[in-house]
Amino acid sequence: MIESTVVTQRRLHDEELLELVLLPLFQNLHMEHEVCVREKAVDLIISLCHHCNSKHCTGLLDVLERIMERPFNVDHGDIVNIPSEEELSDVVKCTNGLIQLFIVKMYQLPSSHAVQIYKTLVRHANLHYEKPIYFEFALSTKLAVFDFILNITADGKQFF
């Protein structure tokens, strides 16, 4: 329902929707227990970021960053809970979405959005090394980030 409202009203009320509805709604998205809810929200946020060049894009990117870090920040006490590939599907979707979003934002102003996306992706790769047990069997996000980093060139000819 939110997605259809945003899509139909985006052109007229973009700033108000982001500031008054979506950003407050997504603030605690990383704590949502249902993976399918997080996945749909990631899809919507990525879509919104493609068309957003305002200060609210930074807030949306912050939400995506918390989604990317969620598996590493879940406290289980002394028990180490290794998430399955299905439990990480939102993180995989977020990683791939951020990579595609970087390609778009790299050529747009403000450049701070592209920088924030890059830092989020690199931070995610670093977390794989700081806490390797959490992604022991789900390496697709780390591989996607490394592929992304290795494909960045100064002249843009070999970029994806």
C-alpha cells in the first residue's frame, strides 16, 4: 500500500512523503523480524533513492546502511547464531541495489550520496573480516562488493 501511494504521489509530494511518512517509518526497519518486510522496504528505498537528490536521500541511505550491518549487530548473548542465506536475502538485495544506485549517483550531484554508498559497501566488506562467522556460508554480498570495487576505473570504460 505504501509503495503504490508513494509511486502515485511522488511527483507532487515527494519531500513531504519522505520527511513525514517514510523516514520515520523506516527508522527501525533493521529491527523488523520478517525478512520479506525488510526486502520490500529495501526495494522501495532503492527506488526512491534513484529519483531523490535532496537531503532526504542521505536519511534513506542511512536506513540501508543499518540493514547492511544488521546481521553483524544482532546480539544473541553467548550464542552465535549463524544466519542462513534466506535470512540474509534482504542484505543481498540491499547490496545489489546499492551497487546499482552507486552507478547512477556517481554521475549526479550531490556527490555525497555516491560517497556514502561507497563507504557503506566498503564497511560491509570490512565487517566480513571483523566478524567472519556471521557470513561463513553466505559470501555473495562480500563477493559482490569486491567485484564492484574491482570494476571501478578512473575513465569509466570498464565499469560494469
